[in-house]
Amino acid sequence: MKNILLTITLISSIAVGAQSFDFKYDHYSLIVKDLEKTGEFYKEVLRLKEIPHPSATSGFRWFVINGNSQLHLIGKDSVAMKHSKSVHLCLATQKLDEFIAYLEEKEVPYSDWPGKPNAVTLRADGVRQIYVQNLENNWVEINTAVH
């Protein structure tokens, strides 16, 4: 009986711990030094739609990624920047080949995960991915994941 009660208590605590909060992706914030030039990368190269900041008139540029998901650029003059490829914004598209052709037309460099120029990584799960960098060397992954 003691083991049955212990098992029921354990299962109940796991079930409570596994509760879903139904999170939705809201935004990704990125600190940049040159807000104007870096913002133009996301607007012109990635073609994200720029939206106004709800209260600030300067120091920010906000972009819609899809639906309600957003990218927030925050301008700061003195921030220690580290540019690890492991820290990146990732956008998914089923039009990766079209996007690669567009990058090549605009002479925007891209690479695979190991860093080989003009190459595409094929992940073990079948997703294809490339990486580009904005003007301040922050990484952006573009892949073909289906959500």
C-alpha cells in the first residue's frame, strides 16, 4: 500500500510539473551599435516589416517576423559584443533556394554551420540551413523547418 501511495504521489507531481503554459514566441531582442545600418539589414536584406515602437521615438527599431512574432533592435553605444554562431535568430522558410538566389544577387555572404561560404547544411532531420550575419556580425540562421 505504501508503494502504491508513493507511486501515485510521484505520478501526480510529474503531471503537475509537465503542465503546459501554452507559451507563444513573442520577440527576440538584439543590442546593436549602429541602429540605422543594422535596421536596414533586417528591412532590406531579410525584408522584415518595420513597425513603430509603442512609446519610444528613438533608440529602437522593431520588426514583425510573422503574425505577432517580432524582432526588437536596441541601440547602445557601449556594450561588450560576442558573436558566437550558437547565439542567433532563426527564421524558417520553405523558399530557401529563392532566398539563397536573392542573397547571391545582392552579394550578401552566407555559409553553412561549419562556416563554408555559399554552402548549405543538411541536418540529420532533413532540415536545410544557412547562416548570414548582419552588419554588426550577429548571426541569423535561415532554415526549412516546418512548424
